[in-house]
Amino acid sequence: MHDSNLNQTINTTHRKRKRERERENSNFQAVATASDQMEKDSDQLAETTCNMEQQTNQQERDPESNSLQRPLLKRNLTLSSSPLALVGTKVSYIESLDYEINENDLFKHDWRSRSQTQVLQYIFLKWLLAFLVGLLTGIIATLINLAVENIAGYKLLAVVQYIEKKRYMMGFFFMTGVNFMLTLGATLLVVFLAPTAAGPGIPEIKAYLNGVDTPNMYGAMPMFVKIIGSIGAVAAGLDLGKEGPLVHIGACIASLLGQGGPDDYRVRWRCIRYFNNDRDRRDIITCGASSGVCAAFRSPVGGVLFALEEVATWWRSALLWRTFFSTAVVVVVLRAFMEYCKAGDCGLFGQGGLIMFDVSGVSVTYHVVDLIPVTVIGIIGGVLGSLYNHLLHKVLRLYNLINDKGKLAKIMLSLAVSLFTSACLYGLPFLASCTPCDPSLVDSECPSTGRMGNFKQFNCPKGHYNDLATLLLTTNDDAVRNIFSTNTPSEYRVFSLVIFFLLYCILGLFTFGIAVPSGLFLPIILIGSAYGRLLGMAMGPYTTIDQGLYAVLGAASLMAGSMRMTVSLCVIFLELTNNLLLLPITMLVLLISKSVGDCFNPSIYEIILDLKGLPFLEAHPEPWMRNITVGELADVKPPVVTLCGIEQVSHIVDVLRNTTHNAFAVIDNAMVPAVGQVSEVHGLVLRAHLLLVLKKKWFLQERRRTEEWEVREKFTWVDVAERWGTIEDVAVTKEEMEMYVDLHPLTNTTPYTVVETMSVAKALVQFRQVGLRHMLILPKYHGPNVPPVVGILTRQDLRAHNILSAFPHLEKSHASKKGR
């Protein structure tokens, strides 16, 4: 296999060198024959030469002379890729997004004709949308918390009453039954109404902002299912959080506002149509993602930094201001609802309603010797985080096999996890022994018999509490609040914390991946806080740091070890705990954990992106990418398909029916004195614009250039921004097939181009930073017989996995050099 790949590479190199020698010879031959070419009829020559160029390009670069009529599967050469990916739990056909500004004649005219009032209106609408995104995200987040706290609260109060009456089996059946029904409802909504609502949604948002279209991800139905499903899943006591779903909900709100509502009921106001493009929608969804994080943790600055560090690929200062404005609105809304609910008008939604683990009441003092356990926490977090990612990767692969068996398998898997979780949460506290209450505590604090409290009585006699029930028989938010509690050095026993740690490790691995909306933040916080508190107990008199603060550091270390975030996590924990004195040691823990975790495997979101098959482009190219040029990539791709500036309708239809490309190079022929007829690249025309031309029947009886007024009479900038279905939706008569289309007005005359000698590493950096969908490869030498375009690069061509499938020797040679 290695020899065949090597021979293929050698043959490709020989063909490339032969082509370069022919280009050099053609330059000399062109000078000698230039005078004869000047006398020919320009229209006939343009038509003949352009058609010959298309045939020559296809035959020269492919020894088997590929034609457009060949089946698509046969035309996939070595550099292949899959257009399918897993979005939520649904296999979808994915495409790239057009973040590049398409500078054709219509765009230029629209930009020149915009008045100052329209420009100001466009800017005002951007800020208005940012305000509405923050407002609606804050309201929905409050309603989700209100519903979860009340449903879970009344459920736990009923369970406590059964336990007080010694009716333990009735308490178990009631709790299990309620959790079962809540999980069943959430699963049915996801499976039958919106499969894309499963999971956190953050990997899909990250891919979207990277330039990958994730279909059916940001509609009204996924948002509705995400809201109701996350309420049911979290209230059912499953080991998952509502943080990831809130990020997805914020993105859905932003997308719906930006496009004027759902697809079937979209508002067609002219002002809304300003945002009917991928570029502006990307900015709005970024605001929605940051607002979701802010709503989850009540952390405005942390939400902005999360969007900057984790999900956004493209960033600028204007976007920073708008995301910060959105998160500020979210915080105001959350604070207003909390003040309103303090009066008791929100049922059980009170001080435990929103995540806020305030540890500002404890004094934080530490010395040089405390850096040792802090460093140990960082190392443990990095090792356990990478181990968690590795095991979760295996579990998700298993779940994919189960989910492939159909809807019933998805439902049964979710219900099995729910039953196991309910049995553990209710049964394991019976293993823990009762602990006498501290005499310094008043009777109202210990033991507590309500749904909240730090000393749950459970099955213990009066004056005693069950520390394991305090952590398990409560909501996840209250569990974190209890384990973060300060000035309680003797509240928890080692046995109880070990059981809690092992249980949530198991639940965290097997709960994520079922067909319900779920988040990763809270399960990781629970696992990390357990071993952090255990280490605090082990240090005992050798440290001045409170055990509750050790739990905070443990949670931060595991999140950094698994998610590989530092700056945003640091600010989120700072805003969560409301204690600025924790900042230095939190920063140290995060840096150590991320560094250790990076030594083993990628972050959890990168693993999920890879499992789902989403073609995400990493920020840093592989070292071996500098050993290959973009011209060599073009050699192993199918031949580039080009169109003439004035093209026949039949050829356009033929190209659209027999290719899946989303852009085509437009070639013109120019007469250069002393050289002759030379082909040049006029620009890049999109598939959507070709379909627009066919649907609008913008045909010419003769081959000619159109006037500017003719184009504006037929098309508007709104038409150009729309997506126009598929070629199967277009009907063209036999007479129309013989007509012509002037592609110049719709062609992007300023596409991004690279020379064929540029390294793949450099091209990848440019492709990702600018947010491209297509990149033209131009030849190093130009002449009459030289094809004006070598190839077109897309994101699939720049992915490391796809390149190595064509050039496996690159990684082997790099590995051998490292071994020396």
C-alpha cells in the first residue's frame, strides 16, 4: 500500500513538472504567433477558446479524461470527504457557509446607493437585535429555572414526606415514577419532533461559527423542544445541566430574530432582510451563544469570554461590544426576576433558583506551602479530565451504534439511564451512617427536612443528618451549593464523598449522549468538587484554605482538564463564587490542568465534533502541512469545472446536474498585444446564483454583454442573498437550452486566490481566519496555453484527515524525523 501511494505521488510530481515545462515553452511560442491572432473575430474566438479551455483543463489534469457525465462516486478521487454529519441525533447533509462578501455588480450598486439613513438604520438594527437576544434569553432562562425548581422541589418534598413516615418503598416508586415520566416526555419530544435538540448543541454552534452549516439546528421547533426537554431532563434528576441547552436556546433566539422568524412564517420586512446573509447571522448567533452562558451562570463577562475563547472562530471589536451588551441585558433581566421572586410569589423558586455559589463570606488566606496541594489539584484535574474525555468517547461511539437501531432504541436507552439514576440517588444514602448535628447549629439548620438545606435528616433520628442524602437527594444546583459550602469542615465523611465521586463519574459518562437536551458543565463540576473536597480533607491542619474552596478548585481543574478552557472559566468561577481572592490560585489550577490534559487528547468538544463528522478547521495546521503545496492537492482532486463569462444555458444546466460544487470559476479571454489570446479569471460565481438565473429565465438570444440597467431590472440584492433550492426544481425548455447567460454581473470579481506553490499550512491559516468557503488556486506561470485556474480549495480539502488519505507518507515522514 505504501509503495502504491509513493508511486502515485511520483507520477503526480512528473505530471506537474511536465506541465510546468509546457507552460514555459508556450510563453515563447505565443510571442512568435501573436500578430496572426490579432486579426480573428473576437466573438467567435471567445466562444471557441472558452469551450476548448474547459475540455483541455479536464483532460490535462486527469489521465482518464473525466467528463461531467461520469457518476459522482467514480469522480471522487483520492482526496475524498463525506457530506454527512450527525447534528444532534440526526444524520444531515451539511454544506459550508458563505461568510465571504460576494462583491458582484449587484452588491457594489447596492452599497453605493445606500443612503446615510439606511446605514444608520442597519447599525441601529444590529444593536436592537443584540438587545432582544439578551432580553428573550434572560426571560426564557428564568422560566426554565422557575419550572425546574418547582417541579423538582415538589417532587423531593413528596419523597421526604414518604421517608418521614417510614414508607421507603413508596418514596422510591414515587421518585422513580416521576423521573421516568419526565425523562420519557423529554425523550419523545427529541426523538419525534426535533432530533437536533439532543445534547448540548455547543459543538454544532462551534462548527456553525467555523463555517459549517448545521441544518435544522436553529429553528423554532428545536428551540421549543430544547426548552421543554431541558426542563424535563433536569427536573428528572439526570446527571446533566441546563447550561449547554441554554447556549443553544440563545443561538436559536438569535437566528430566528435575524431571519425574521421561522421558515414557514418569516417576516418579510425590508429592514430584516439586511441580515439575510450568513455573515450577519454569524454575528447574531455569537451574541446568542454568549447570552446563553451568561444566563446559565449569571456571568456576563464570562459569557463574552466563552464565546471568544471556545465557540467563535472569527472576532472583531464591534462584535465584542454587542455580545457584552447582550449579556448585560441578560443579567439585568435575571436580577429583576430574582428580586421579584424574593417575596415568595414564584413558588419554590427562591434563593436556590439560579446558580450562585457565593463563598465571599469566608476569608481566603494561603501561603507558599499551599501551592503544593493546589498544584496537585491541577495535575489531578488534567489527568482525570483527559481520562473522562477518553472514556466518554468510547461511550458515545457505543451510543451511536445503539441510536442507529431506531427511535425505540433511543427511547429505551434514555429510560434505562433514568431508572438507574433514580435507584442510585434514592438507594445509596441508606449506605451512609447518620452523623450527629453540631451543637453550635440551631435546630432549624440541622437537621433539615425540606428540599433544601445542608444537613438532610433523611432516615436519621432527630438531631442527626445523612451527609450522602444531602448531596444526592436534591437538585444538581443545590448539590453543588452544598458541596461548595464553607466553614463546614466536619460535615462530610470520606466514605460519602468517595461514593458521590464514583457515582457521578459513572452517571456523567452514561447520561451524556442519550436523546435528551443535556449539558456537560454541571456534571463535571460535581465530579471535580468531590475530589477537591477530599483533597481538602486530606490536607486537614496542613493548610489554611477552606474545604469548600478546595471543592471550587477541584471543579475548576476538571473543567479545564476536560474542556481545555482557561480565561473564560476563570472569570465564570470568579463571578460564580463572588470571591476575588480566589483568582490567583484559580488561574494556576486552570493553567496546570489544561497543560496536563493537552498532553493526552483533545478537548471534549473537539472529540464530539470529530465523532459527529463536522468538518471543523483547527486554528493551528499540522507540521507536515508545510511539506505539501496547494497545487499538489489540486492534482489529486477532480478536474476543475469552469464557465465562460457568457455561457450557454445547456452547459450551465449540464454542470449543475452533474456536479455538487457550490462555486465555479468564470473565465474570460482577452487579446494581449504581442502575446495573443490569453484566458483570465473573471471571478467566482455561486451555484445559488446560477439557479437564480435559471429560475428567473434571464436568458439572451445572442452572445453579448448585458447593460447594468438590465441586471437591476431583473434582480435585487435580496434575490442574491436567498438560497434557491436545487436544479431539480428548475424547468428549462429545449429552446431555452440554446440561449445564453451573461454571468459577469453575478460573478464575485474579488475572490481570494493563492498561487499553486503556496504551502497547505499557509493556505489553511488564511482560509480559516478570513472565513472562506472557496479559495482559487492560480498557476505560477501565465501564458496562452496555460489554464488560468489550477483548482478550487474547500474546507474538506484542507482537513488533515482527508489530506493524509491522499498523502499518507507525509505523516510517516514527519514521525520518522521526530524519532531521530
